[in-house]
Amino acid sequence: MAQAQLLEAPPSQTQPQTQTFGTGHDIHDDGVHDHNPTSTGINHRKMLMWLFLASDCMFFGSLIATYMIYRGRAEAVPEPEGPFPAELIDIPYTSVSAFVLLMSSLTMVLALAALQKNDIRGSRLWLLGTAILGAIFLGGQYFEFSEFYHEGLSLQTNMFGATFFTLTGFHGLHVTIGVIWLLTLLYVSLRGGLKAEDSLDLEIAGLYWHFVDIVWIVIFTLVYLIPYGGAAEGNDGPGEESALRLLALGRSLVFDLF
């Protein structure tokens, strides 16, 4: 009996030691970092990203609403100055670019799934693939902008040029930031700093990337797919009515979330 008691380990030796460094940030003896959730049950870093995306949603909503309000106004002025959307929009070409960007969402999901399974090599490959697809989309957008500029369309040409380049240009800027973010994570992974316990870092980047893809779906539908009705469109005002509906929808979504 005495030997059995000697072999029993004290409770303090069987439980992992924990060091606490501030609220919601503990480090265990196995080196794993814990990030306790906020009062909403969501990690504070993820919550900040959701708040940023909500504000960015309102930003893009205002740009899209402005585009829809002035949709067709370039043709409606007394002496319209072209070129106009019907003369420039190439739906098949832009459809390919949209498909490439949407496929990057799939590779992003695969990268996160691989990292959570501790498949470091797989996560690196899918991360690289996502960055490459994003870069291909940016290259396609640069080519489209160049073609439009050679056809005589610029920010100063007419209302269509001003709203189109502002809306799609800001989206391209977001994609550029996302590609740089992904390449940075890939570099960190190659240095051994992105492992399964760090999957939250990749998940937050994934939230941003999926948001950028969803925004492009909306832009692609409203800017490229909906046909332009010519000069009459600026007088009848369906673009303004659609913009008001879009603003009302965005307002209701924000109120539902918060």
C-alpha cells in the first residue's frame, strides 16, 4: 500500500501549468496560445474583422448606389460624350475573370482546412494558388482598364467613366491588399510561423478574401450583366430606384447583424 501511494503522482504534477498574461490570453506549458472569446462568444480578433467588413460593406454599398443612381446619365445629357457602357462592356471576358476570383475562394477554404489538419505543405500550396488566382484577376482588370482607356474612357470623360473606375478600382485595391496579405502569410509559413494552432490567422484572412469575392459578385451583376437601356434610362430613373432599394437592403442587413 505504501508503494502504491508513492507511485501516485500529486495532482499538481498531473495538470498542465498555465501562465496568464493579461485578460483572455493564456500560455500553457505545451506552448499553445489560448484566445478566450468575447462576451459574444467570438474571438476578439475575429470580431474586429467582422466589424471592419460591416463598415466596408457600407462603403461599397455607397459606391454601388452612386453607380446605380448615375447609371445611364452619360447618355442622357444634351450632348453626350462617349464611349458608353454598351460600346465597351465585354461580358464573356469579365465572366472569365469573375470565375477565376470565385475559384480563389475555394482554394482559400482548402488552405484553411489543410492548416487545421496540420498539413503544412498543403496549406502552403493552396495559399500560393489563391494568391496566383487573385493576381490573375488583377491582371485581367488591368487589361480591361487599359482597353477602356485606349477607347477614350477615363475618370473625366463622362459620368459612366467616373463611377465605373471608382467602383471597380476600389475593389481592385481590396484584391491587391488581399494578395499581399496571402503572400505575407505564405512567407510566415515558410519560416515556420504558421501551424495548426495559428489557423485563426488564416481564417481571418479568409473572411476578408471571401468578402472581396462576394462584393465582386454584386458588382459583376449590376455593372456587367444588367443591360443598359440607353438615354431613356437616365430619364426614367430605374437606376436611382434600384440604388434606393439597395441602400434599404444594406441598412436592414446591418441592423439585423448589430
